[in-house]
Amino acid sequence: MLGDLFVVGGETDGGRGLVALVAHVHGHLGWLAAASLVHPAVVLRRVERRAHLAVASSVALVTGAASLGAWLYPAYRESLRALVFLDARALGLAFERKEHLAFGAVFLAWSGAAAYVAAGRANAPASVTLRRASHRAFVASAAFAVVAAVLGTLVAARHAF
């Protein structure tokens, strides 16, 4: 089984190992990313505010969480996906939506960061428009990330590596 390849020491000790550890870190990092995305969403309400650190750190956290999720996906697909759907189809479908929302959160965070950087290089009217677009992207990214974190937690509470 693919999940067995990633277990520390080659032992399958009830789901403990590298995959379980990475899944645990992924969950915590996902919640931290969701919380961190709220910061630029709030700070960028005022177009004149500078938020370099808030933008960079939130994009880094959400990208890191998503990268761990992408690394975990093959093990999830092979080891847990069928069990989740057999146990509770609605929960399985919710987890599928979680993946889509997480992708949307990453995409919107990067879009917000791109608009924020472009606003710093643009003339006055375009700068204001780009800052507003950045704010809206971070608001949507934070909302997507929070819902994705909730759905991920619901699945993890019933099924884990």
C-alpha cells in the first residue's frame, strides 16, 4: 500500500509514522494559514495601509499547507478515501469540496498578493483599484480557507492515517 511506503521505520503501527505526522502538521498549518489570511483581509480595508509582512506571511503559510496536502493526497486516495465514503458519503463529499476550497484559497491568496505588489508600482487611480482587488481576494481566500479547515477537521475527527 502506498501509505506504507511513508511510514517511519517501515512499520505500520496503527497509523503512526511520517504520513500521520505530516497529516497532523498539515491540519495545524491549515488552521494557522486560515487565521493568517484574515490579517491582510482586515489590514487592506484601507487602501493606503502597507501590509508587506501580512501579505507575504499569509501567502507562505497557505502555500505551505497546500503543498503538504498535495504531498498527502496519494496516500489519502489509496488508504482513506474509500473508507470515508463508505462510512459517511456526505463526509466524503464534504472532503472533496474541502480540496476545491483549499485550491481556491491558495489561488485567491496569490492573486491578492499579485494585486498588492502591482498596486505599489501603479499610478494613483490604478493603485487604488488594485489595492481594493487585493483586499477582496484576501477576504475570499480567508473565507475559503476557514471553511476548508472546518471540513478537514470534521473528516480527521472520524478518519486519520
